[in-house]
Amino acid sequence: MNDLNKVSGPCAPDSNLYEYAVIRYVPRVERGEFINIGLIMMCKRRRWLRCEILINESRIKSVCPKADIALLRNQVALFSRRDVPAADLPVEETYRWLTAAKSAILQTSPSHPGISHDSMDNTFMRLLKELVE
């Protein structure tokens, strides 16, 4: 095979277009302050969806000393449950449902696209480390 027949770059068959959003805890919605507590990521082509929550209690308490961590843990469970209305939807629709704009103490950032040339799990863990930990 000569170099003209090789496919590389963002259109390569082993590349995966994905979307991600950061999950935010907004203790007082009226102030607009937030703490990144998780990541949700989806790849339609691979029918892949992953979400992980990392609640750093000391970070949360430094911004909001009266934060109810038990209540927060209960509320973030929504992102990993499969008995919600989105359970039977394709991954891209589930992702849209979970990342829809909300005026609540749990919000997501705008959705961002990316292209992964690595495994989706490795890309997810890299983003989680960069944006949440």
C-alpha cells in the first residue's frame, strides 16, 4: 500500500468523534459559582456512554460549608441510574437528556466535541483528570 491509500487524521477509521460535558455542583444557583464534580462522555459511533462522579468533600465545603453531601450523593446518582426515562434511548439521546440545560444545583457545562485516536476509556480518564480531579 502506498502513502496515497493510507487514511490518517480526524477521518481515520480508528478515530472516534465524541462529545463530553462536565458535571457541576452549584450550591447556590443565584451566585453562579460551581465546582466540577464529574464528567459525562458519549461516542455515537461506538454506542458508548460513560459517566463518573468524583465528590471532593473538602473542596465543596471550602466553597459551601453548609453543603449537604449526603443529599448531593443521592442527586448525582441520576447520572448512573438506568431506570430513568432515558434508559431505553440510544446513547446520543440519553446523553442529550442528561446534559440538557437546568437551573438546579446539578448542572452540566456546554457540550464539547473531540476526536479520540485512543480508546474511549483512556480519553475519558484523561479528561476526567484534567477537568475534575
